Amino acid sequence: MVRRLGLVAGLLAGLILPGFFQPGAAEPPRRVLSMNLCTDQLALMLAAPGQLVSVSYLAQDPTASAMADQAARLPVNHGLAEEIFLMRPDLVLAGAWSTPETIRLLKRLEIPVEMFPIETDIAGIRANIRRMGEVLGREAQAQAMLARFDADLARLADAPPGPRPRAALYMANGYSSGRDSLAGQIVDLAGFDNIADELGLPAGGTLALESLLLADPDLLIEGRRYDGHARAQEMLDHPALKALSRGRPAEVISDPDWICGTPFILRAVAGLRDARLALRDAP
């Protein structure tokens, strides 16, 4: 793989002509390419018309992307240096999970790359919205988005006084997330205490089914099941888990609203908030 990338770099470097890529200047980038699902969506929300020229192929997948319809109007990329080079971007947006080899090769080719960290809380979401506005030259639009985000968040923050109900996230392979994750933040914002935090998994980890049953949460938030057979999903069909959720509320995670730190997390918060209010009003 390293040898192949070296050969590709040599071939592509020979194609670079004077003036092919313009050095960074005060004016905003004109041809922006995103190779990460989360930067795809922030860029789709903030880019000027015609400024975003390609998004990752995941952006068009409605099971993962909250903006699949908008992304369908753009060419996609698969995060490969060869295809990105041929699209002639003057800025590439990438995330912490983007392929390191591609990033290194793009930088060798002197293609500007902006890396965005994973958002694990509201502060991280706000920071990435602000930064996306800066790199795209769309600061005013980013400020307007932040104002709407804060106003919408405030409308959802109306947890009643008294003890908070307890929720448990339970996904494929028995994975759960606590307060140091974006999913855990969504649970907290909706007004729930998190079983994962009680059991020492603030950053996430495998939650034994026995521990989940003994914790006896008020609300079970299950991972989404996908088509096909995968052993990782078998935990979600365990008879004991079905018995736990029988006769009590349960929610299924809508991945597009949970995966990335964008204003769409508020849809997930709103859904859990409604579940909390239903618990409060139940006889």
C-alpha cells in the first residue's frame, strides 16, 4: 500500500501545472470537496451556491445522512487521493476518521486540507459550526446557524424538577455510551440520567446484558437494526432484552440524527424529550 501511494504521488505530482492550485488567499475557496460524512453535512448547510463540488458517498445514504436529499445533487467521492486530485479542489474538508494515507498524499500534492475533530458535546458542535463558517468564508451564515441552534436547544431544555428518569443506550455488540460521547450528551439534554455513567462507562464500552437487566432503566434506547444477518445485532434480539422492554417505553436510535455533531441532534433530543414527558404523565 505504501509503495502504491508513493507511485500515485509521483504520477500526480507530474501533472501539477503552475497555477493549478492557488495559494491560500483572503478570498473564500471556490471549489470545496468534503470527504467525511460529518463535514459533508456542515458544508451542505453553510456553503455558498456552487462552492461545494463533492461530498462523500455516505452523504447520499439516508440510513446515515440527515441530508441525503441535498447531497444527491452533488458528485460523490470515496476518499481516494486520485479522484480528489482530478476534481481540482482548492480546499478539502476531512475528519478525524478520514484515511490518514489520503490526507498525507493530498498534503504532499499541496492541496489544502482542513481537519475537523469529532464532536462529543455541544461546545464541540458550536466550535465546528463556527470553524466551518470561517474556512468557507461564510462567517455570517455560521453565526445565524448558531443562533437558531441555541434558540432551538433552549426550547428543549425544560426538564421538570425532581428526580430524572434513567435511560440506557444499548447497541450492536452490547455497546453503550456515556456522558463523554455525543450520544450520551443527547440523552442528558433530553433530561435523562444515563445507566452507562452509573456503571463506569462515561466514554462508552460494552455493557453486559446482565448489568443492563439489573440496572432496570426507565427507558431503553436501542441501536437500529440493519438488513441482513450480523452477529453483532443478535444481542438486540435477546429474549431477556425483549422482556426488559415489554410493557415500558423503548426508543430506536435514528442514526442520521445521532451520528454527527450537527443541529440535527436536536431532532434526537426532541424525540427522547417526548419519551421523558410520556413517562412523567404515565399513570
